[in-house]
Amino acid sequence: MEKLNSKVVWIFFFQFFFSGLFFFLFLMWMSWGIAGPKIIERADFFSWMILLPIILFILYLIFCYIWAKLTYRFWLYEITDDTFKVERGVIWKKYTSIPYERIQNIDIHRGVIARILGLSELRLQTAGFGGSQGKWGAWAEGRLPGIEKEKAEELRERLIARVKGTKQGL
């Protein structure tokens, strides 16, 4: 099985960072509501008021980066004779096998961060799979984020050739 480009770690990092930022800020607000009055009574209030959010934010950034590295490590794909296979997941593994007969559409998507890094996302949509594009193409049954621009176009052409060789599909 093949791996994604290692630069995809930064795409995963920013996705995790921005999707969890509201939750992080909510936790900070809640912690100040609970611990704030106790800290105000202490003489070192101002040092904790500045230091605690900085420490927690740095820990949040480290967590996002580690999670992005793990996501990259466990995202694999393979083109076989009759199916396109994707394996992903850090805690819960998801194995997807898409027969070429079911593939209806193959898109290449390039977001802002992906373009800066020279990467693309390949999205395979299938017959019988309900749902819209979703956030970050999450509802495409087959999704490969973080592959090089040229490789994405080459994979799309290879897949189209295999799909055209079947009785259904593109």
C-alpha cells in the first residue's frame, strides 16, 4: 500500500487546529469560570492569567501536530486489479474498497493550503452512496488528501482508464 505525501501533515494539522479551536476556547472560558475566583484571591493572579493560557495553547498545538502525524501514518491507499482501497484511522480503523464498476465521478480538489504545499485531494464518488460533498469532501466515498498535483492527475487518468474498462461507471 502507498502512503500520502508527508506534507499532508500540515493540512491535517490546520484541519484539527481550526476544528478544535472553538472547543479549546470554550474549555479555557470554563476553566476561568471555575478556577478564576480562586486565582484572583492569590497574589500571583497576573502571572497565572498570562502564563496558563500560553501553556495550554502550546500543549494544544503539540497535540494537534501529533494527531496530524498519526493520521498521516495510518492513511494508506492501493490500486488493485478490480478495486481502489483506502485504509485510514488512528483509533478506529476504516477500510474502504471501491470496485471500479461503482465509480461515477473522480474529482481533484486543491484548497489554499494544499496549493501552497503543491498537493491535491482526489475524491471518488460512487453510485449508491448518499450524501453531499460535506466538509473537506468528507462525503466522497473514496478520498485521498495530500498527494502531489502530478500524481493526482496521473491517478485520476489511471482510474478513469480502469473504470472505462468496466461495463458501468464513467
